[in-house]
Amino acid sequence: MEAVLSEKVLVLNRSWVAVNVATVRRALTLVYQDIARIVEPHDYSTYDFDGWIEASQAAKAGKRIVSTSFEIRVPEVIVLRGFNKRFSKEVKFSRRNIFERDGNSCQYCGRKFERCDLTLDHVMPRSRGGKSTWENVVLCCLKCNIRKGCRTPDEAHMKLLRPPEKPKWATRIGVKIGRRAKESWERFLEEAYWEVELRE
């Protein structure tokens, strides 16, 4: 029972953006206190505590917590009813924000690409002391990345479209998930991947 109560639950804010990971114990407490609702990941329906107990009786699959008076399925996702924090004062140095700043475009050839066809390029290569900062990281297509290699743009005879700089707009908050992600979380987590803060 203790092991089940310590399992992880994805926490979404009121706008359904992943903001935290909590234990089952904490998640059920929030739902019981009417601070959050349990989300059924398959159809996005939400349940209060009593509604989830009722839904648990109808559902066949899923881990359960059994007490003397009721049986309840272990939730995997909850959504907070009031908390809606989405913005931070500082623009976080994250993949999403680099893609946003550079408009999904290679900063050398200027062409737009799908996200999967772009990489993060260090203007001054990391192998030569370049840091992962707003002023040293740009989007780059695979072809330009191979051409540039471990050289500076000048050495590779390539020109940046514009000097990279820290954007001035606000951004949404994400959450680090790590290896704790569950399959039911996947549809909520693309946001988290793009929001996670990159390290220098």
C-alpha cells in the first residue's frame, strides 16, 4: 500500500499545462480537498473524489487502493482547479523558446524546417569553450550544421542571419519529468520537453 501511495502523478495547472509531479498520496489529498480533479487520460474527463470512487467501481483495469469502506483506482494525472501560473519574469533558456525566437528557421540558410529537422548550434563551438547561452545558441538545419562543424561561422564562411540574443517576451513554465513518465502522461508532456530549462 505504501509503495502505491508513493507512486507519481502528473499535475496540470488549470490550463492543462504540466507544472509538477506529486505522489499518489498528495494527489488524492488535493482531490479530496477539492483543490484538484482527477483526469482520465483516455478521454480527458475529470472527476472529484466521490466521482472517481464511483468510476473506479465501473473500471476493470488499473492499480487500486483498497480501504475498509471503498476501493479507488490509483490516479495518474490530476488538474488543479485554481492554480494557473504560466508565466515567469525571466525568459527561460529552453528549446521551445529558442525555436520560438528563431521562428523554426535555420539561422544560417534562412529556410524554415520541421522541428525534427533542426538542431541547436553553438555559434562558438562548445569544444572551444562556447557556452549554452542565448547569445551563443541558434537553430541550424542538418546540412548547415554539418558544413559548419566545429568552426565559428567566420571560419566556415557562413553568416548568421542576425546575432542571437535573449528574447524580451514572457514564457510558460514547464516541468522536468525525467524517467518517471508514464504512458498516460505522453499527450500532456510535449509541452514539458520544450519547456525544460537548458543548462549552460
